[in-house]
Amino acid sequence: MNDTATMRAIVTHGPHDYRFERVPKPIAGPGEVVIQTGAVGICGSDVKCFTGASLFWGDGNSGGYVEGPVITGHEFAGVVESLGEGSAEKFGIELGDNVIAEQILPCGMCRYCLEGSYWMCEPNEIFGFKRGRAEGGMAEFALLPSNALVHKIDPRLSEIESAYLEPLSCAIHAVDRAEIMPGDIVVIAGVGSIGLCMLQWAKQFRPGILVAVGTRPNRLDLASALGADIVINAREQDPVAAVRGYSSGYGADIVIEASGSADGPQQVLEMVRKMGTVVAFSSIKERTRIDWNLVGDQKELTIRGSHLGPCCYPKAIKAVADGRIDVASLVTALYPLEDFDLAMQAAMSGNGIKTMVVPGMEGRRGEI
Ligand SMILES: [Zn+2]
Ligand SMILES: [Zn+2]
């Protein structure tokens, strides 16, 4: 195989075994697109997969989600490098456009796809986890298969902002699920890379008080800068008592759970007022315990789940282009492809906010 037909990629072989390899460069078949990857974010789920969570690798009783070896990465965007037959017309794109595909590759045949709820597609195939069908974007080039949902990105967005559209879309969907009314007391529980996007999107619905709960001072400072009226450090203050204090003792109208912590779910049930709404967003490694009585008998709550970012990519693109949402300041470290291990270490440390890999920045490295 000659050099022009290969590319450099990060391939998942197993927990703690992601290799920097040379692999065949993808070729765009009918309805497919090949992009030159601009930037790729490392997601909390990538960290869980890297560290061997049973959801991804199985637990001895059931198989895991990963079908490898597979190129990792689902938070990516890039410039159209080649177009298969019919894909320019299908997606309304041309060579050189900056584009993004939604993270899910819907099967188009299951009951959810047929009902229009493509984000709940039964096989749930996400880029970066399924060999040959959903190869990821942590590489110089990436294949967008014919069932991808491709969006053209406003040219005002940078490479980094473009890669951030995936987590931003997830944040937008979760906040939209909350149906915030002007004047509501809204709590975003968790100020990670997605919580800080939720906060900015929630602000647009003119809540009465917008509260951010977290544990890391640097992230809480950023939450204040990005629009939180009140920030609560859960290591220094009881967040339930604090939220009650800001709401005449009742609790918040809406709480969005984005902490990723095993204690998060019970805390948000205590923090929300009677007849309030809770949006369940975060994915939690451990099994969690909640007091079920709070949901029905005591508070008559509305609990809504939130999965992926359906129908939110165009909104996300517009919000970043208009300057209504700032994602650039949430990116705290960039690494070239060959330093993937360092990038993963940075993501695992939790010291920064969002770590990204930029395949085109070979030889340059380090924190922003
Ligand atoms: Zn993700
Ligand atoms: Zn489906």
C-alpha cells in the first residue's frame, strides 16, 4: 500500500489500549463523504471507555458496546475532502465545506427511526464504537457513511468550535427538554464541558435565578462569567439547603442533572420543588440510589430523560456563529494526534474543561 492511501489514526483495541497507527484512508462510496478532520473532542464517555467501564466492554455476563478495533472519537468535524456519488445533492454540501455529522448513525428501519425519533434508534450506533460501520474521527480523515446526518457549518466557526457542536447539541436538547419559563428558578447541577453550555442556553429563556452547582472553583468562576446568577460550591456548602434558601424554602422549579456523580440524582430530587421538573442528562459510572417516594408520593415530579442532541445541530451552529454561545473558552488543552495518550491523561485529570486533539497540529503541543 503506498503512503497516499493511508492515514494516521487512534485505534481502540481495549481498555487502556488505544494505539497510534497507520490505517487505510477511507474512500467515499455512493452517498458517503470523506472529511479532513479539523479537531476532535475527548468526551466523558471516551474517558469511561478508555478506563474499561463495563457499559463499553461487558462485565462477563453481557457483551459491551464497543466492537473493535475501531477508530475512536465522536466529537469531530472537518472539511469535505471527497464526495461519493449523490452525496453533494443529498446533504447540500460541496468540496471544501466545513461539515459535521450527528454522532448517531440511524438504522432507518427500527420503530424509532420510522416514527421520526432517530436519536433513540434501537441499534444506537455512535461514531467511534463500531468497527467498519461507525468508525470515529480521531484520525487525519473520517468517513461519514450514507446514513450519517450531515450539517454544513457556518464559515465563521473555527475548527475547535466546530468540534464542540456535538456536546453543545446535547446540552441544547437537555435544556429544551426542561421547557424553562421566564422567571423560573433553574439549577444546572454540574459545570463540566456540557453543564457550562447548558447554562448559556438556559440563560436565553430568561430564568428568574440561574444557579450553577459544582465542586471546582475554576469551573464555577467560568459559570459566573458565562451567566450564572449564583454559583454554589458543593464542597463548601450544602447545595440543597442553598437552593432552598434562594427559593423561599420551596426548591427550584427546574433542575438539570449534569454532574456525572453518583450522588447527583438524589441531590436533584431534594433540590427541586414539589411539582417541579428534573432533566436527567448525565451518564453515571456507578449504580445510583434515590428515594423513589420523592418522585411520586411527596412531590409529584416530572422527570425527563435526555439523550444526544436531536434536531439541535442547526441551532448550535447558529448560536455559536451569532456569538450567543461561547464554546471556545471551554477548550483548555489541544494536542496533536500522536500525543493522544497525553490528551487522555489531561481529560482524565479533570483540571481543565474540554481537551481536544487537532490532527493538523503535528509537532505543536500543550495547554492553551
Ligand atoms: Zn460525547
Ligand atoms: Zn433505527
